[in-house]
Amino acid sequence: MATKLVIAIVQDKDANYLSDQFIDQNVRATKLSTTGGFLQSGNTTFMIGIEEERVPEVLEIIKKASHTREEFMTPSVNMDVNMEGTTAYPIKVQVGGATVLVLPVDQFERF
């Protein structure tokens, strides 16, 4: 039986609900706190070792639990040549959803 490693990076706002869904569906996951590079916001990374046949089920759980949303962020202040700061206005960005990697596993042991 082939095993896959599913790595799912989701926004913190979706993490608890997703974790509950994994428990309800008997999906064992390791939960890690991570930080996104672009918005410097909190993320949660789930690592899931799962039978290859269950990968579509896990992907569907992640898809249903991880929602995109729009938020406003203020870009960092830019300094011009005269070292005068320019006013930074908030801009609307799309956040959330999930980034998912599915990788082959050479060996999987559970002790």
C-alpha cells in the first residue's frame, strides 16, 4: 500500500476548523505553527501521512475548510531620494485558502 505525505499550509483562521474535520474523518495530522512570508501573518502547516487511496478525501476536507477572503493591509512606508516618507494607504489583498503539497513517501512507520 503506497503512502503519501500531504503538507497543507492554511491561514490560522481556518486551522481549528480543519483540525476538527481531520479528527471527525479519522485523519491523523501533525500541526505546526508557521508564518507566511508575504503578509507576515500566522499560518498553520499540517503534515499528514496517509494512504494514497485517501489523498482525494484529504484534499476535499482541506478545500472545504480553507476559505479565501479579502483583507486590507498597509504596505511598508517607502522612502524617496530626499528621505521623506510617503504615505502608505491600505490595499485590498486576497488571503486564505490553502497551499497543498502531495509527496511520495519511501517508508512510513507508526510506533
